[in-house]
Amino acid sequence: MTATDPAQAAHRTAAEFRALYGTEPTGIWAAPGRVNLIGEHTDYNDGFVMPLALPHTTLAAAAPRTDGVLRLHSAGAPGGIVELRPEDLRPRPGADWSAYPAGVVWAMREAGLPVGGADLHVTSTVPLGAGLSSSAALEVATALALDALHGLGLSREELARLAQRAENAYVGVPCGIMDQTAAACCTAGHALFLDTRDLTQRQVAFDAAAHGLRLLVVDTRVRHQLGDGAYAQRRAGCERAARALGVRALRDVPHAHLPDALAALAGEPGLRPLVRHIVTENHRVEQAVAHLDAGRPHALGPLLTASHASLRDDFAVSCPELDLAADTADAAGALGARMTGGGFGGSALVLVEEAAAATVAKAVDAAFAAAGYTAPRIFPAVPGPGARRLTP
Ligand code: GLA
């Protein structure tokens, strides 16, 4: 799967829509996958994150229908057109791909928005299950299309919240708000510094090439599943720790108070590492933003590596393939590397001097081959645009 030229992809998606439904789409809307630079598992603790949009994109071609029927089709999924009635939608955890766009329709109607029938056809270059937020891209592309078709006039933040509600309550995945906000709000050339408590945000310039650097994504090809319980377990642990500490969320524990917080949890040995990860990770995001603002992207390297160690040792969401990718990249001369996204598989990211990028990628490839793992997919990440209308 590669990031193809958006104009070409839009053209192809429109042609497929015409072939499927026999009419012209009203428009084509796009939303990207994302990679999170730093700030992992902080979003459901009201903390800080810093994702950027990938050039890999999900496209939704759509047109309204007057008979109230909702028809959904995905180029990448078997099973043909899925036909539903918006008023009959009920949450269906664990359902197939169509639950994501259907969930957005459901969430909008639950919010009292006048969303009726439509024809929708989606295509995507976002790798599935790679920790690069293919689900959020699908939800946000759908939300943007429905917003335009029904003249809802929703803000980007409102679209992100509705998309998250679809995933939480309809699809049944207890994710935070990072991925949907990244898809909705990222801009080209920037990482999005996001406060997940109130969605206040700032676009932070991130031009690795201008500093002789490259950001590589290593898709380990280990397919992760957020709905499988481990994610929900971490989330519940963090909520328990916040209650035990008497704060609204772990975001409210300042870095300087971490020793006190850990001491207060002396009787809860299982919660202490969770708290240590969240508090230090929020701190690392703030440090990362300061480095980028000061034009020092190199300085991100040690923060990425420290983030990985914290996710592996304290939060326990890494896996052997992610560890091998990050450790090998570091040993081969990268500035820093870490797992990105929810973990348990998916992707790692590597910050490396341009001159060393090929050597590092080769070392990771060789280490995977030596370990008998499936060959990873390694590609450079340059921050692309967020959700937008492509045509007309
Ligand atoms: C997944 C979730 C996000 C976030 C990350 C971990 O991508 O969808 O909300 O919690 O994991 O940072």
C-alpha cells in the first residue's frame, strides 16, 4: 500500500462510485492516517499528544438519497454493498468495516443531527491494523462527507468527537480522542500539539528534511487489535489510579509531584508503573514541543527512546517485534526510536540523520529476517494534510 497521488485516487474513486451506484458522487472527501510522534496512551488521561498526518489517505465518495436508505461500499472489503436504514442502526460491537461509517451516522443522529440516506463508497491507502489509524481515517472521511451532504456546519473538533463516539459506543473500541482529532485537524508540514482535555491545539512546524533528518515508519506487520481487552485494562488502571490519587485524570499529576504520587500508591504496586508512564510521557511531549519550537528536532531522539522504554517496561504495551525494531534502529545509529500507537503490534517510528537512514532501515530488515519475523514495511513519513474535500 502506497500513498498515491490524491487527484488520481479521487478520479478512480469517483469512477468506482459511478459504476456501483449509477450516479455522480456529490463530492469526494479525504482523511489521512496518522503517526504519533510522541504522547502515547496519554489521550484517555486528558494528556498531551503530538501526531502528524501521513500521506496515506481514506477517500469517501458520497451522494445523498431521498428514500432514506444508507448504502455503504468499500473497495477493500469483500461482501459488496451494505444496505441499512439510519433509523434502525443499533450499536454492534465487533462488526465488520461497515460499522465505522454506520457508527458515524448513528452518532450524528444520537446527537440530534438530521442525517438521512446516502450512498457512500470508500477507498483507502492507509494500512489496516498497522497502528496508523485506518479506523479514524474512515470515520472522519465519512463524517466530513455527511457534514457536507447534510449541511451540518460542524467544526473539526465536533467531527472528531462524533467519530470517537462512533468508535467507542457503536463499534465498541474504548479509544481516546487522538486519532480522530489527528485525522480531522492535522495540517501539512506540522505535528499537532493537542491537549486532549479540551482539544486546544497548536500546529508545530516539523520539517525533518530541512534539518537533514528523516522520520521512518516501521510497520512490523504484527496486526494489533485494540478491542481485545489489554487496552481497556490499561485505561481502567489509569482511571483507578486517578481516583486513588484524588485527581480528575492522571494529567493532573504534575511531573514534579511524581515521587509523591508513587509514594501515595505504595499499596497499589500494579498502578504505580501506569502512573509513572503517563506522568513522564506528558512531560516528554512538553519537552518535545519546546525542542521543535526552538528548531532542535535532533533533540527529539532521546525522548523517543525514553518513551519506548517507558511503554515497554512501565506500561507494558510493546511486543518483541516493536522492541526489535526500536532497539535495532537505535543500535544502528538512529537518533531515537519508539513504538507508536496503541502497541501490541503495529508500527514503530525512527528519527534518523538522512545519511544514516538507509543503513538503519537495512539493519532493521536484517534483524527481522534473522529473528524469522515477516519482513517489515519501512517508509518515510512527511506530515501531510488533514481531512479535506478533494472534489469538486
Ligand atoms: C490508539 C487509540 C488512541 C490512543 C493510542 C495510544 O491509537 O485509538 O486513542 O490511546 O492508541 O496512544
